[in-house]
Amino acid sequence: MTTDKKKLLVLTPRLPYPVIGGDKLRIYHLCKALSHQYSLTLLSLCETHEEMDCELPDDGVFDRVERVFLSKARSYINTLLALPTRTPLQVAYYRSRAFAAAVEKMLPSHDGVLVHLVRCAEYVRKSDKPRVLEMTDAISLNYGRVKQLKNARGLKSRALSLEAKRLGDYERAIVNDFDLSVLVSQTDKDYLFPGSNADNVMVCSNGVDLSGLPYSVRSMASRVLIFIGDMRTVQNEDMCHFFAQEVLPLLRKRADYRFRIVGSISPALAERFRAYDGVEVTGRVASVADAAKDGAIGLCPMRIGAGVQNKILEYMALGLPVVATSLAYEGLKARVGCDLVIADTPKEFVERIEALLADEVGALKMAARAREFVAREHAWGGMVEPLLERLEELVV
């Protein structure tokens, strides 16, 4: 089929299917919006044979999909080789000669390239094609915050602190080799470029797909506390350990509260969480809406991380009253006390959760306002429009 659409090559360090988890959700929905105006080719790295062979949905987003295998063993070798250098370890982790060859072969037939995350930036850093870097978060800010935690379970704090320094230098330098770079929040931009206009860096917040997140009126009586997130990330694992260890026992002294973790998780980690009293683990699910249908409250007890949190937007869309930390609130324009409530200590979490359950009418009104907020401020169409306008100027 012939088309007069301009062609964009999209590079991703991980296959965005299935569309679960913050990074995958973001690049997928950005591409879904872009596909109305551009013909998109996806070139993605895959670290398992399952990803290489899995059937992809006929969703009309990508006109062509190519996959390149990069084994974990090769990635670990790449990382070790980068230790004595100044290269960020996660940039080294995703190095692949086969991927570089595929980029070199495919890029000439495209009008521009969209790179997802700094992990793939090297592949087109010196290209003369219009280049857009979708950075999402200032990852160095995320890693740097690990140092603020003491005795956090499973966190290799020293390694992440080293990576934070390398990444900060790299993130600030890499934008000079791209025509446009995109961050999810003004907080991330201000961290990387304090006091600078950085005209080739724009903020494009996260959106939410309301069609897949039906709103429902909740019953506080269930006392089911929902957490949605990919449990293969350091920040999500830390959130859940913090809540299961320090908050949930206090709540269960008062009533039969349950903490349900919804999202991809390794079998070993799932068993560790099920060992906590009152914790339920679903693993990856076909529908987060179904998994949370009896939920009373959505939680985001984030202590490390950066960027606008998709899980908060999803809770709001589903009608779950939200309790989040101050850090998780960064970048959101929602009104504290009206659209969500903030808690930072175990005592504050207990107080906020108990208050919502005690005032069900007030909790449901807050949830209704939050749904209106995400529909008004975070629908994907509105989020992507400024990016589309900038792309039109670049890809001519």
C-alpha cells in the first residue's frame, strides 16, 4: 500500500509489547498518536527468544516491526567492559553490533528517527537525519536519590550512585547531538539544565488511555489497597517493600487490610512478597482494571524515582482515591487534598488511609474530581500535540 506519510524509524531498547509498565506505555502511546501522521517502523532490541518470536497485535501503530536479539550474557559482558570507562553502564548494556548494522541499513529510507531512552542514543548520535530523543525521565535524578535511602532492601546503592554521576554527564551532553529531546516533567528538565532555557529540550507529560481504564465508584469497605507497577524496577520494588514492611502491619492491627501488587514480577520476588502478612501478588494481568475492580485505594509510596507516575494517572482514571508520597507527586498539577492526598511516613500513610475509609462520601468525591482531572489534563491526544507540532518543523 502506498502512502504519502513521512517515515519515522523508532528505536527502542526493549520491545514495547505487551504494553505494560511505565516506559512501554509511554513510547507506545506516543507512537500511537504519531502513527496518524507518520508511517512508523519499529526496530527493537529483545533479550529473550520469547520476545523475538511473540505474535504482535494488529493495532495499526507500526507499519513494520524488526527485532534484534541481544542476550543477557552479552549485555553483562558489555557492562563489565564499560566499568573502567565513563560510559553509563546502561548505555553499554544495550550495545549491539547487529542492532547498529540494522540502523545503518534502515535509516536511509526514513525521513527521521525517534529514539526511546538514552540507551539507544549512540546508534544515531552522528546521523544527519532529523533526530528526536524521547528521554522520558532524568534517570540520573532517579539513581541519585537512592543515596537518600538507608538500608533499602536489594539496592546496590554504591553502583547506582556511580551510575548517577555518569548518567548525569551523559544526559546533559547527549541532547546537543539531537534536534529535539523530550522529558516527562519540568522537574526533570530543571534538574538537568538548571537556569537554562535548553530550547531543544521540551516537556511532554504522561497521558492516560481512558478507554482501557473504566471509571467505577468504589466501596471503601473492601480495604483492598492497590499498587500497579512493573516489579522489575528498583523503585517499584522499594515502594512495595516499604509499604509491606512499615505501613501494612500498622494498618492490619486496626482491620483486615490487604495490599495487592499488580504487575510483572519474577517468581522469586513474588514469593518474597507473599510471605508478608496481608500481601497479594497477581503477576502480569490482561487487565489492570479487572485486577483492581474490588480495590478501595490506589497507592504510590515512592521514595526514589523521577517523572510523572503513570500509576497515579491510572488510579485516578479507575476511580481509586490516591495516597502518594510528595516525591511521587512531582510534576503533577493535581490539587493536594482535592484530587489526591499526600503521605510520606508510615504514620501519615496510616492516617490518610484510615481517614479516607472513615469518610467514604468525601473519598468518592475526591476520586470523581481526580477522574475529571486526568480526562482534562492527561488525555494522550492533548499531551502529544506540542510534540507533533515540533516534529512537523523538523521532518520536512
